[in-house]
Amino acid sequence: MFCFQCGSPVREGEKFCAKCGSPQSTGQAPAQPAYTAPAQTYEEPAYMPAQPESYTQPPPYAAQPNQQYAPTEPAYNPYAPTYQSPDPQPPGYSEFAPAEPVKKKGVSKLVKFGVPIAAVLAVAVVAVIFIFANSSPMAVANKAITGMVEEASGRIDNTPLKAFGMIGDTLKDGRLTVSFNYEDYWRDQEVSGNVKLSSNTATNDYALGGGITVDGRTYDAEAFMNSERIAIGSRLLDNNYYGIKYSTFRSEVRTFGDLVGLDDQTMDMMSDLVDMIDKMMNTKGADKDNYAHYTNLLTEFGNSIEMTAESAEIESGGASVKCKKIEFVVTDDQIVKLLNDLYSLLESDDNLREQYEGMFDSPLMSEAYDSMSYRDILKILRDTIKEFERNITGEIKYSLFVGNRNRLLHMDMDVNMKFSGEKAQVSAVFDFGASAQDQWTLTMTTSVDGERTTAKAVWDYKERSNGIENALILTSSDDEKITLKSVWSPENGRFTLSFENEYEDWYGDLVSDTGEITGVFTTDGAGFRLSVNNMIPDDEDVSLTIELKGEPGAQIKQIDYISIGRWDESLLERIQDLIYELS
């Protein structure tokens, strides 16, 4: 039978339409022509009254003023939620689904792009809330998230990846050296070299140097830059350094242009470029107080989120654990309000506007500013907010389960959104185990109008006799499996990195790609050293070794340089000869 109000199919004996909620006659329904399910996705009926903004859904079964409560025949309400039949249905039941659903091979753009963006936005919102949390449930959640991040950092610190985390400190004040050695046994050729980057952000001194050796012949170069000058030198140029001073370059540029044969337009562009470097090197960063209003905005947003806390029990790491359950919801209206408040701050932030416009304060960059002015950026943000308001509705729900000592045991994140009429759901389930040695798992399921994909990640951490083992296993609904494993011994620094990729080829056969590299990773008070061998494991004719060395606090030597006025034609001839030799 079919609904008398909207025409949707209604199961025999149902008193209400599952689509629009209207009551159905208990008598015999008039005969209807045979119904054949269409191949395409079922569409909404054309008629659906718009819900007034002021309408508030009354509590279930609450009698309204001047009305008699009739439990058998409730008054028709077009805004009532879809009626759910109390009769249990078998798993996978759907009235409108075809008897044999066809598996879709493709993945819509919304699944690939829209839903991940929504998920990232959701995680970002959570991070903001926890960072600026003040109230009691938020404080507990904040400690739980912070502890989880610290636990993850501890796991990463027991892998060679720790070296990449130490690079930032080295680049702030110290020297980072990247060396490589490449041997081609088939062609009997060996190439080696290194690049050294030194910096001291406190004094604005920077240096970049390096060299490459090809069959015994070495080519080297070094560049130095500070708040006054730039200089370039090489042992191949009689160990001299040739440089320019920002403050005098405009007066010397003609000498430089005549020497190398440049036209007026090119020399003007070079002058503009040097002015930009001068301004960049001698402009102090913005005062942190200038951004206090943005911090306050995020704090207010965090405080606007209402959290609830209750006692609970959960299965985590194969054990039943008593914990505290914290729940909260972020709605589309709250996200829109945050974006609108951010837009208002950016629109009235004269300091930020001046800094942005100062980046383009030269003829060289004027065209770039015309194509992306501060006003253009604000317009893009404004249009994005309007698009969000018009076409995106829904909410993001979080459930956190916190154990003893505020350790995060489990977290659920459910994103229920509608993008331009397409219903999208993202369900992410994080399990962190009952102890620090347990597996961490993440299961993420996305669904867009019935198109469903699933992915799972497992992080296994074990302290074994041969070293500390980290394994990351990624699987997808397409039966693809990727395994990354690291075994590192802190005693001698030796490590092994291996990977395996299992997937089905075009013929449906299971294929497995594997690889392994080895190396040494050591740390001490003076820095770190990361050496990786077998960078090309599948090629026996080629060997590639790469080494990273960090030296925090390494000093930058000060140099004397030859200014433009003392350059001569013999310098240019030597440079041309070197370029020809390298080519």
C-alpha cells in the first residue's frame, strides 16, 4: 500500500507513514498499480512544508494548550521526525533498497574531498576546544587529550622519526647537514655531496653551503645572509666571497648591470627584490598581544560548548574498564558563528592588513597583490561562510571515555552533515587500549547517500629484546593492506624500516610489494645523527646512503666579502667556465 499524503510505500499494518509521518487508514487500502523500484536513488517528494525558524519541537507525548491528548491518533505535524517502527527488523533491512544491491566501484568526489574536509574540521574544532578549555568536564577532557598526545610522542621518540622532530630546534639555532653518497656499479660512477644549513634566528644570521663530488672533481658554493648583506663564495673562485649590501645596492646596480649586460627593466626588478629582502630581514615580528583577540575568540567558542559527564564502563584493550564518559555536540550554527566572528576580526585588524600589504610593497610584487589583495582574501572567506550557511547543515558529536589518571581510553566522533542535499556521515572510533603497551586502533566509516567506505588503522607498540618495535597497519574496504614496521635499538642506534603492500591486481590476484632499509640513529647532548642505507633496496646495481646530522648551537662564521664595485670581468669568465663544465 501507499501513503495517502505523499505517495511513499507503506508496509501492511503501519499506522503512520515512515516518510512524512501522516496517519494511515486502518481499513483496506485502495488497489494500487504494481510498484517497481527505480534503479536510481530514491528522491524526496516534491512537497515538504518549510519549517519556520521559530518552531521548537515539543517534547514527545506532551499535551499542547487547548488540545486534548490522544495517544491513538496524534495531530499531524509535518516537522515531526521520521517515525520508527517498534518492530525489530533484520540486519540490513530497508524498504526502499533493491533486492540485490549493486556494488558501486567508483567513489564520489564528496567522499574523497567533502567528507574528509568535514572530518578534519571536526578534529580541529576538538583541538581548539581542549586547548582553551576552562570548565570542569572540559578540563578533564583537556588532560586526557594532552596525555594521549604525550603518549603518542613517546612512541615516536622510540623510532628514527624522532630525528625529524629535532630538526626544528636545529634550524632555529644550529647547523643541519644533509650528506649523500650515490654509487652506480653498472656505470662505475660515484657521486657524493652535502648541504649545510646554519641559522641563528636571534642575530638574523643564516648560511647555506654545500658541495658535490663527481668522479673525484668537487664543486662547492656557500651563501651567507644577514640583516645587512648577502654574499656568495666558493673555493673555485679563489676562496673569495662576492656580495651586495642592501643599503647601497640601488646605487651599485648600474655597475652590476654593465658588468653582466642587463637591461634597465631587469636591474629595476633586482633592486625591488633586494629591497624586499632588506625589509624582510629587518622587520620585527608582530607583537603577540596583537593576536590576543583571536585567542579570546577561540576561548569564547570553547566556553560555548556544553559538556556532560557521567560514570560508564567500556571494553578497552580486551578488558572491561570503569571510566568517565564525556559528551558534547558542535552544531553547524556554532561553526558558522565562529567563522563570522573570525571574519569580523580579520576585517577590522589593521595590523594584520598592514603586514600583509607590506609584503607586496614594491613594483615587483604589485601585480601579485592586485591578484590577491587583503580584500580578496576577505571576500573568499565571506563567500565560504555563505556557502556553508546555505548548503551545509548538521552536527558533530563527540564521546570521550577517560580512565584513571585522566588517561584517554576511547573516543567516538560522529559527523552527520548534509552537503547540498547529499547526506554525509563520518563515524570515527578511536581505541587507545587499557595501558600504554596496548594497540591503538582507528576505524573510520564514511557514507554519502548510501555509498559506504571503511578504513582501519592499527598502531602496535612493543618493547622487545632486539629493540623497540612500532608497527602501523592500514586496511581499507577494498581489501588493500599496508604494513609499516620499525625496529630500533637505543643501545647501539641500529634500526630497520620495512614495508609491505598487499593488494589485488587487475586480474584479481593478491600481489605483495615489500622493501627494507637499514641505518643508525643516535642522539646525545650535542645533537643527533641519522644514517639511512639501502635507500634503493630493489636495485642491486645502485647504492644510495643519506645522512642527517644536527648540531644545535653551532656558530656561523663571519666573512669578508668583495662588493660590487670591485668585481671584474675575470670573475664572470670563471663563473661561465664553471657552468659550462657542470653542464
